[in-house]
Amino acid sequence: MKEPTGAQRCLQQIRQMIVSGELLPGQKVHQAELAERLDVSRIPVREALSTLQAEGVLEHKSNTGYTVTRFSSEDLAELYLMRRLLETEILASIDLSSVDVAELERIQEQVDNAEPSEQGPEFLEVNHRFHFRLFEYSPLRRVLQEVERLWYLSDFYRALYVHEKSSRQKVSDDHERILQAVRNQDSVELIRASDEHRSATEVLVASRLGRSRSR
């Protein structure tokens, strides 16, 4: 594995600041302050911010600079719609007989052992690992890259779900249903279980933001 570049390290750190809520939606991002905090020059910070802008995580205006993207419930509904369409194609393309179920079970143990109320970032990380380890069995590489981008866009909002008291058990139950579908090599049930798992998160997050138009 190659060592990450300065810009890549900045990218990872700034993403984590957004996911954790240290940088909030709508908040202005100051290059000089980030460079000082991350102990780097402005060049890798500028590169990282440019990447995040291209991904849609940040917005840039010539007169105000960078701000963290603020989504409405309607924006999130569109993100989840795109996720559903693309993730369905990914799951349908997987040869379930090739999946290492034991590996997924080990990752799920990490999900179970991460306490959402106290370790939100850790929980989000291992939850991400669970889903994307399964997605990686798909041959649809470009589609997977786009799904990854959509996940990053909604990470902060998905973190709202993590801190719900009932979320830990719900996630575990949903993941077990996904695992069972993989064990049974049942693509139809895998897609159905994944849809319902994703939808539960969307509904809860939308209820926090409020919805102003029906879908």
C-alpha cells in the first residue's frame, strides 16, 4: 500500500470533521485555519477542498469561499433514490456463491461492538465497511464509485440515525437479514432486505429535517 499524499490525508481528515459534525452543513470552511489545524501548507488543503467540491460535499462561491453543503429533505430523497437504483444494480450483479460470508460476519461483529451513542464515527466506518465489502463483489466498478460518492454526500445526515436509541439493534437485525440472504444465495431477498434497511434510515433522517413535498 502506498503512503497517502498530503492532499489525501487532508481529504480524509476533513471528511471526518464533516461526518462527526465538527464542520456542520452550511458552515464556512477557512483554508488557513484548516492548514494550521492539520499542520500542513495551504496547497494540500486547497486540493482536498477542490475534491470535496467536485464530490458535492462542499460548495464554492467566489465571494464567500467554501461552505459545507446543506441538504434539504428533498435533496436527501433524491440521493437515496439514486442509491436505491444503483445499489440494486450492484447487488443484482453479484455472484453470491463467491461471497466470503465469514468475512462479512466478522465485520458485523465489529458493527455490533461499536457503541453508536459514544462512537458515532467508528460505527459509521464499520457499517460502511460491511456494505462496501459486499458491494465489492460486483463487477460494476464505475457504478460502485458513484455509490461511494453518494454515501459520502449523506454521511453527516446518516449520523443522525446512529444516535437514535433503537438504531443499534435495528442495524444489527437488518444486517443479519442481509447476511442470511447471502448465505441462501437469494438475490431477490438480498435486494428487498437492503431496500428496507436503507429506507429506514431515510425515513428517520427525513423526519428530523422535515419534508415539504411528497414523493
